[in-house]
Amino acid sequence: MKFEQLDRRMRVYETAHDHCVLPHVHMVARIDGRSFSHLTRVAQRFDAPYDPRFRDLMVATLEHLMGCGFAVLYGYTQSDELSLLLRRDESLFGRKLRKLLSVLAGEASGAFSARLGAPAAFDCRISQLPTADDVVDYFRWRYEDAARNALNGHCYWLLRSQGLDEKAATTRLQGVSVADRNELLFQHGINFNDVPAWQKRGIGALWEEHPQEAVDPRSGATVATLRRRLVVRDDLPAGQGYDAFVRGLVDAQ
């Protein structure tokens, strides 16, 4: 069998189940760390509940993903996950899911590992969202998850610092309301309202245009131009302000 014939025959098995995201559907990629509890607590021994060194690794990985060839409108990170809102008209790889998933997971794994100096892996999934409301709800969901993680994490590690083991601390918090968790922290000198915003709300990244002077090579005259710059936000708006912030990004594309 000639190579060309063999190539055509075998590629059928490789591509038979290719699925593509439909045109005009919003795509949000969520990229999660694999076994990061072990990596952060055992292998690397990051401080708990929040270590700025780990935060900076995640932000650097987010910045890499924003600039590695995908048309990303907005990036968001909290805990060990990253979310990317792609432009609605993104056509890279013909919108093939297997390519989007594998490349994004690989880019995140490589970028994080290079900065950490040790192997780390991410997986990826893509939400296909039909409306702008769904996009807002997606990011509200991850935003609310960040708040839950922050409150639970501070309570859990407070109990661990008091001598409770993993099982006892987890059991102690089962069924405890949000108000009572806040009160637990307050009784030990922690006002949850004063916890840094990046811990409670996550961190966002977006492209902004900024005016800049340049020289026209034809005339030598100084002209005004706009340059795109990636901006990292660790002070995301609270509550409904965040919904409006995300909707503005979706509507502006």
C-alpha cells in the first residue's frame, strides 16, 4: 500500500469523532490543575490557605495563555483553575474541540511547569454557551466559587492551626452556615471582609487599549496611536458590578 493510501486510511480513525463548536457560540475554556492538592501541600509545600508564590504562578500562566495565539477576551483565575473567554468568532483549528482542549492544556502545563521548575499538569474542558447571559452566569459561578473557597479555606486552616487533623477539621465545618463560619474567624481575630480581594474574588486579565505616541516612518512626524496592553486585575468589582463588568466585555467584541 502506498503511503498516501495508508495515510488517508489511518487518518479516518484519528478524526472520525472530531467535534467542532458551532459558529457564533461563545466558548469558555476552564483549565484545572491535576492533583494540585498534593503538589501544593506535599511536593512544593506552599503556605496555606493562600500563598502569594502560587498566586503569582497562576497569574503568569494566565498571562501566557492570553498571549499564546488564541483570541482571548478575558481570563480569570482562582484557586488552581483558569478560565478563558474566547472571542465569539474564534476560528483557530477550525473550532475542533480535541485541538482546543489538548493545546490549551499543554500550553498551561508547560508554562506553569517552566516557572515552577517541576512537572505540573492541567486538564481542560470547554463550555459552549449560546447567549451572553450564559457567559455572565459562568463567570459569576466561578466568582462565587472563589468566595466559598476563601471562606472555607480560612476556616479549615484556622482549625488545623489549633491542632485539629484533616478529618477533624473537615468534620467540624460540616453543616456550619456561612454566618457561623464568619463568626468563627472573627472570634479568632480574622474579619473576612478584610481578607484580600484576590482571595475572595479571584484575579482577572483583559486587553486594554492605551494611547501612545509613535513616529510615522514616511513623514517622520509624531502621531497618536493606540496600543493593546494586557492588564491584570486583582481588585475585581463586587456583586452585580462584576456581572456588569463581564457583560461589558462580551458586548464589546
